[in-house]
Amino acid sequence: MSDSKSFSDFRIRFAQRGDVPLLLHFIRSLAEYEQMSDRVVATEPTLEKTLFDDRQAEVLIGEEGGFPVGFALFYPTYSTFLGSANLFLEDLFIEPAFRHRGYGKAMLAELAAIALQRGCRRIDWWCLEWNAPSIAFYRKIGALPVDEWRIFRLEGEAIRNLAEKP
């Protein structure tokens, strides 16, 4: 993949270290949209460390006329059944004023190109059940819900308890 992809006045590029304040803005905007603002504990230093020092995930930034309008954060996963690497899309967010211009689809298309280039056979992500506009969008591009799986999560005290008392 090249460093950027353009169509019309929209461009996609990989985030750089200097984008950390922008990424935190996008994360907070996404959390507000998802009615989860109180759950955001990420800070600029934690994002800089995890994204650019530790390289735990990668971020694409979409820009219209040089103005950042959205982001997609993703990281590698692995499927034992497929015997291959995959990508997990943690977040996809386009600022409300820039939606319905094809930018979300362009961001996913770029992610699909990255997946193919890296030999990935699948891209997975979660979507809140109440988010009908996103669900309709995902179905329109050919994504299918995986209804037979239930998401489980360990966090905070539960992780500490399990680690201490196996």
C-alpha cells in the first residue's frame, strides 16, 4: 500500500506520532456518539506509547482537503480455523458533518486492501446493536453479522483476580 490513497478531495493516510491529539479527539467523539464518554481513559501519552512505541495497533486517517474527518484503528488477529492472520477493526469514525460522502466505505476499502496485501482472510469488528445506520451500512458493503457468537470480556478487578487465583 502506498502512504495515501486519494479520490476526489478525500485522502487516506497512516497516522503519525504528531496525530496523537487528533486521535484522542476522534476517540472522544466516537465515545460520545456511542454514549460511552465516561469510559474513555486513554490519554495522549498512553496513545503515543501503545500506537507508536509499542505498535500495538495501526491507524488510518481520512482527510478532506487536508482536514482530518475520520479514522480507522485496527490490529492483527489470528484464526486457528483459517490458519491465517486477520485484521480486527477496533474503531471506524467519520465526523458527523462529513458522513454520507462515501468516506467510511473508502476507509473500509483501504483496510480491505491492507488485509489482502498482508495475506489476511478476514476483517472482524463489533457494532452496537442499537446502531442501525452503521448496521445498514455494513450490510450494504457485504458484511454479515455473526449471530452465533457472544462477546465476553474480562477487565479491571476480574483480570487481577484471575491472574492471582488461577
